Amino acid sequence: MPALEFEVTARDGEARCGRLVTRRGVVRTPAFMPVGTAGTVKGLLPDEVRALGAEIVLANTYHLHVRPGEETVRRLGGLHAFCGWDGPILTDSGGYQVFSLAELRTLDDEGVTFRDHVDGTERRLTPARSIAIQQTLGADIMMALDDCTGRPDDRAEAERAMRRTLAWLEPNLAARSDPDAALFGIVQGGIFDDLREESLARTTALPFDGFALGGVAVGESREEIRRVVARFGPRLPAARPRYLMGIGLPEDLVEAVAAGFDMFDCVIPTRHGRNAQLFTRTGRINIRNAAYRDQREPIDPDCACPVCRKFSRGFLRHLYVAGEMLGPRLGTVHNLWFYLDLMRAMREAIAAGRFEAFRRELLAARAAGSGA
Amino acid sequence: MPALEFEVTARDGEARCGRLVTRRGVVRTPAFMPVGTAGTVKGLLPDEVRALGAEIVLANTYHLHVRPGEETVRRLGGLHAFCGWDGPILTDSGGYQVFSLAELRTLDDEGVTFRDHVDGTERRLTPARSIAIQQTLGADIMMALDDCTGRPDDRAEAERAMRRTLAWLEPNLAARSDPDAALFGIVQGGIFDDLREESLARTTALPFDGFALGGVAVGESREEIRRVVARFGPRLPAARPRYLMGIGLPEDLVEAVAAGFDMFDCVIPTRHGRNAQLFTRTGRINIRNAAYRDQREPIDPDCACPVCRKFSRGFLRHLYVAGEMLGPRLGTVHNLWFYLDLMRAMREAIAAGRFEAFRRELLAARAAGSGA
């Protein structure tokens, strides 16, 4: 049995529903993966994350490597026992955080040397090291280490990073020793179609269990993001899961599902939840706004989440204004529900053959609302 | 029917079990009231607080008056609807926070004028105003406004505050307009037995629904606290609930129950929980200590709380060290369980006529352990 099975169960245009079978259970796609950076979706218990509808979570290899360290996680029973989540976990390669958080980076053909952001310890990450850390953590789906330093709209930079990412593909694959842990390759190339084409062709020629589009939404324009997503989603192998990394707002997810993507992760729902930015069907509200002070209705009258079933806008606003940690917790619950409910709705619409109507309605509602 | 009924159901020495019947349900005593300062036990949902064993919570009038304001709470349906707790709520008078948090206090015979700690708004609190705020919030048990500025071991100061507290008793009673909200009087007098005697005699002569010992553990020595608690607990009217305000550590609670007290509140379990100080049967541990990094056992192997049933010391330590808000949340759950479970155990020991043995065992275990 392969490390990962994937079956497409319904199609509607390029959009599709599927079943991702991992060693720790089935994930229905399109799937949103809540981000549990350091082994916890901030403020929530694993059982709560599951009750909201998540079937897989993402954990950050960089954060766990730096603190508490993968050996500590292993001694505590592996990542699943450590954090109390018994479903599938996808780990990233650590590369993105090295480039966004660490200091004094030195990149070479074999890997990257850096000082971590916590106490400045000098560390080194190579494809072999990244895979070894992810395996020690016990990830069910691992990501190949890529070079994500290239500015997406600078051709020379994008090409340099794309070529190094290609050169690291084989070392990533060669490092895998756990045959039950899946490994995904990442397509780079910035906003340049020919670079993306070459990266896609050479990456998908290798025996990865799934393929991700990386280096998207890292500084390029919104139009460029949409164009790259729409163009390259359908070209990723149809028989394998397609993962759009780090995206995005609800309308971005709908567009990406329309382009045939199956898997998503993004800090937006959880980070916005902590910052009082709450999603509703017609847009996003800042619940700290004084207008909500005396409002007895829930965040979103159409929402069936545990927060909207019980608490008023006035109470939520009070929690954030008073600095009560229950505020960020409840905002995270509401936003994650919103995202996971959106995925459920998209899966239903695809299965029913009405995804295009669903997509148009959602985009129209959000365009007519109070803003993204 | 009175605002509050109280029935003693078992006695063992001075210790007693009882049933406190409020308009919002029954509270078994001895009872610990988790502190929900601004309408939330920090980090927890009301349903979680109840599941841990709480039957009544305390809310702070000062905090809710300053932010969001009692009128906002009223417009949002009253304190119970506002915060989602449908059981009994006791509110303090606001006096203690005026003296500990507010700025530019001016005390006079009728009340106290101050600037709040949030934005410096000038406000005034009198007995009539405190009761009005507590009634607007919708408290089930209200506390009379007292003067708690006296240093407990300075006789002139303690006497001045005690006399003003006595002078405010009638204005507190006269201000009550909600016949279904109970009102407790507070005995002051610092560490001076004759002052306490006079305060007790004159306070308990008035038709309060219960009586509290106030001004304890506000700077005096541990021995003085024990002495005052042991001496004046048994002298409070046996037919009414006896409330020891703001106390304390587990061993303090056991000693106070031994002196016949029925009700308690304290920030220790919740505040310590947020600060990584976790209670075990043999003492308190700082879970941030490096010794716990690789430990797979729970905080307390003898504990049946939701945290100890699922998570390791190593994971808990990681959460606090990494600054994850799940740490303070889980520490609060564990510590509150510890306190509420202690109350359950004391009620059982009293009902079974073995409270003195229980008390001795607990004090011995804590004395032998790693410290308070």
C-alpha cells in the first residue's frame, strides 16, 4: 500500500471532490488544514478543532525543531501523542520560516544555515535534514524542502530559486526512510509561466505522493496570484492531490477549488480570529468596533458555529476590548468554523454539480458586503 | 420566599455541609466560587467551568462597571445572558478594586470618589450606587459596600474602616429593591478581636442573607489570618451562609472549612494557572521548569481532570515556554479542577464524619511535598 491513496469522487468543471487516505484516516477534499504552528491551533484543543470539521491539521517543522525540538517530541510519543491530535498531520519543510523568521541566513547549493529567532542558535537545514526532522516528528504528509527566497516577480531570482528547488527534489526523495509517510513536491517559478512549466514538468515526473504550488501570495499582485492559480491548478497531475500552499481569503479558496486544487492551509482564519477580524457571509467585521457594543445578535445570524449559537456581538466585543483571552479563542473558533463550513459547502456543491453557481453566489455576496 | 435559603445538611465539628438555594439553582457548600472578573473565568467557557464542578461564580462589579458598563450588560440581557452562565452569580461590591486598582481615591463618610484604571474617568461609589450596579447586572448574591482601606494590623486604621463599614450597613440594605437578590454583610476589624467582635455583633443584628469575613489576607501575617479565621468563623450565625472572602491556598481552605466557613473565592487557582504554577496533591510545581521537558506523565498522576487525562507535563511545559495561549487555558482548567475537587472531597468527608482525619492528611501531605 502506498503512503497515501487519493481517489476523486466527483467532478464539476475543474473542481473536484476526493478522498485522501492516510495512515491516520481519511480526509475529504477540498480540505482546509488549520495551522497548528507549534503543535496547537492557538487557543484550541484538538477535539475542538475536529468538532469544527477539520480532518487534518498542519504543523510547522521550523517551530517544532527550534522549540521543543523533534527529539523531545519523539520522547513524548511523537507529534500526535504530544499534541493530542490522532488524525493526519501535514508538516511543512521548515524552509518558509527559515526565510521569514530566522536571522543571518546563508544559502548554498546543499541547504541553508541560519540562526533561529528564539535564542539565536546556529542551525542548518538541508533536504535530508528536513525530511529527517519531519519523520522524527511523525508527520503523515511531509513537504520537500524548497528554496522559497526568490522574489516571485523578479525573473532572475525566481529562476534561481526554482532551479535550486529542482536540484533538491532527489535529495528530498532519497531521505525518506518511513514508507508510510507521504511526501509532496513543490512547484516554484514565481509569476513566470515558462519557469512554472519547467518546474511542474520536472517535479511531477518524480514519484511524489502529491504536488503543491508554492511561492504564491508572497508579494506578487492579486491578479498574478489568480492567474497562476487558475493556469497551473489544472496542469498538476489529476490523479494526485493538489495543494495550494498558504492561501488565502474565502474568495481565493473558491477560485482555487475552481482551478482543481484539493488542499489548503492558511493562518488567516486563526490569526484574524485573534485580532478581532471575524468572517461573515458578506465580508469581515472588526468586532472591536463601538457599533457592536450593545448588539445582542450573534457575529453572523446565518452561522451555526458554537460561538454564534451562544454569544452576542456585544459580549465578543467586550472580551476583545477588555483583553480577555476568551476573545481570541472564540474568534478563532468562529473563523475556523467559517472556513471549514465553506469547504463542506464547496464539497456539496461539487457533488451536486452546482459548483459554478455556488462560486458566483459567494463572490457576489462578498463583493456586495462590507469588504473582504 | 426569601432571596436565599440555606440549610445545613451535615456537621462534623465546626465544619458543615449545606445547600444554598438561590433563584438560579442550588449550590452545595462548602463551595468554591471561581473568579470571573469581567464576565469570564479567564480563558474558559461557562460550560467548562460548570463541568469542572463549579455551581456558582463570582464577578467583579468594579470591572464590569468600568467596562463594558452595567447598562451595556443590561441591554445585552443581564450578566447571565451576557456571559452565558445560567447558574448563580455572586458580585462583590466593587470596593476592594477601588482600593487596589483605581487612582486618586477620595474617601468620605458617604462613599468614595476615584478615577478608574482604564481611562481615568472620574466615578463615585456609595452603598446605594454599588447595590444599584449589582442589581442592574442581575447578581443573585450581592455584597454590601464596605470600607476596606484599613491596614489590618494598624488599630486606628482598622477601627476607622470598621466604623465606616458599620455606618454603611443600613444604606446598603436600604438600597436593595430586588427582593430576589440576596445581600451579604461584611465583618471588618483587622486583627483586633474587640473590633471584630463589635463589627460581628452589629452586622449580624441586621437582616442580611449571609455574612462574610472581610479584610482577611490583606497584608497581615499568616498566623494572624489563621487565628482570625478560626476564632470568628464559628461566631458567625450558624443559620446563615458564612463567606470567607479572597482566601486562599488549599490548606487555608481546609482550615477555614474546619472553622465553619461555607463559601470561598480566590484568584489563586486561575492566576497561578496562567502563570504555570500548577497544584498537585503534594504541593505546587512550576511547569516551566526544564525538569519537565521530556516527562510523559500528567501534571499529577492522581488527578482525573481533563488535562491530566490527556496531556503530558512535557507538552504543558512546551505550551508555556512557547507562549501558546493553550498553556494558561489548560493550567486554569487543571487548577480549578484541583480546587473544586478539594471542595467535593471536603463535603464527602464532612458528610461521612471523617473531616478531621481528612484535614490532617491533607496538611501532612502538603507539608511533606514540594511546597505550597
